[in-house]
Amino acid sequence: MSVCEHDNSKTIRATGMKFDGSSDSLLQLIKNVTIKNVIYWVSESWANVTQNCLVKLRKKLWPSLADSSKVEQEEANKNEILPLIECIPGCKDATEHTVTDWLSCDTEDNQLYTDEEIISLIQNKPQDDSDLEETDEPENVLVSHSEAANTLEIALRYIEQSENATSTDIMFMRRWHNISCTLRITSLH
């Protein structure tokens, strides 16, 4: 029995009267209904409503409510992640925008490809190296740790003075600058 259906036999049993289908009998039946009867009927109806029925009704009546709960959950996640990001060296000035950037970066990069897209990507790749442009530079030129450290130091200063740079950008550039400096020192020993 759905929520909207009404069972006359329960109504008749609850009032103790017999309904013969005439309008006089119906009027007498309605007059004999008490608030106690109504409360019992509502209680019995509510007890017969399943959880599945409630979920379906909620989705139909308030579709925006389901979307808003997702938004609220995302906001709660941002508020939980922000203090953790601020603990990372170089990210003390992180904002909710930084969290959004970090989270959206995961969703943009991790794309799922269909079988057809994978086949298309494989078939469209160059079959041999003759399609690639040839350069005059040798292929295996290694950059020294000193050159890397100096270049990354300049890049770090550039990023720190840039208005568009995020704390994430600065953090990663500092990390690579520190790595190159460490490797430069260890290579001298």
C-alpha cells in the first residue's frame, strides 16, 4: 500500500461502524471520528512507510536538497583539509581557493578513457621517429646540479614575486630548489 492509498476497511474498523455506501452513513462515520482516531491512523500510516519510499519521495520533492548535501560535504572537506595544508612548509598562507585548486587538479588529470579512445590514441601516435623534428642538440645532455640550483633559485624568486602564483607553486619550486642544492653539495664531496 502506498502513502497515497486509503483503506476504507481500516477506517470502518477503527470507528466500529459499518459503511454501507450511502451518503448518510458516510456523514455519520465522519462525525464519529475523534482526534484519537486520526492520531492512530497517522501513526499506523507512518509505520507502513518504508525507508525506500522516503528516499524516492525526497528525491522527487526536493532534488536540490541532494545536490546541496554534496556541496555541504565538499565545503566540510575543504575546511578539514585547509589546516593540514597550512602545516606544510611554505603553505602557511593557503586559502580555501588553494584547497579547491588541489582537489580540482585530481579530477582534471585522472580521466577515464573508453576502449575506443584508447585505441584512437594508440593508432594516432607516430609509428617511427622520422615524424619527429630533428634537433642539433645531442639527446643526452645532462644538467649539472649547480646549474639546476642556480636556475631554480631564479625561477623561485620569479614565482614568489608573481601575483598569479599560488602557495602550491611556491612550495613545489622550493622543494626542487632544495633538492638541487642538496645534490650539489653531496656531489662536491
